[in-house]
Amino acid sequence: MLSPIFTPFIEKSPIPVMARGMLERVLNPDQLDAWFDTTAQAQYTKDLLFSTFFDLMGQVVQGSQRSIHSAFQACSIVKVLPLKG
């Protein structure tokens, strides 16, 4: 199911690898955007998709970015969306 490149990681820590794979499959961008579209009442995705915001927040939670602002600045979408503030 997974590429052979994952074998060393699976052998050393199978539970985190399986959990990450499951989360990536369940929380894929298309699925997140579809859930948002079906449940949002007053919210909208005029410029920034919910899945992109979810990814940016994930970077902050994991500690790879210090803030949502720094995650947004490091994101490639910044070339398309100006930061308003």
C-alpha cells in the first residue's frame, strides 16, 4: 500500500506512520473543502480555501512555523493573495 521508501519508518514506528497516513487520507484538501462547502452557513471561501487555511494552521501546530502570519508568508499562495491588515 505504501511506497517501499516508508519501510524503515514503518519498522521503527508503525503507529505514527499509520496515523499520519490515515489523517492525510481522511483530511485531504478536496475532502476538507467539500465538508466546508456543505456545512458553512455564513462563511465563504472568496480568496482562501478552507483546506489551505487548515494546512497553514497545521504548520503552526506542528511547530514548523511560529505563527499563522509566518506560515502564510512562506506559502506559495502568497504570490496570488495579498496580505491585508
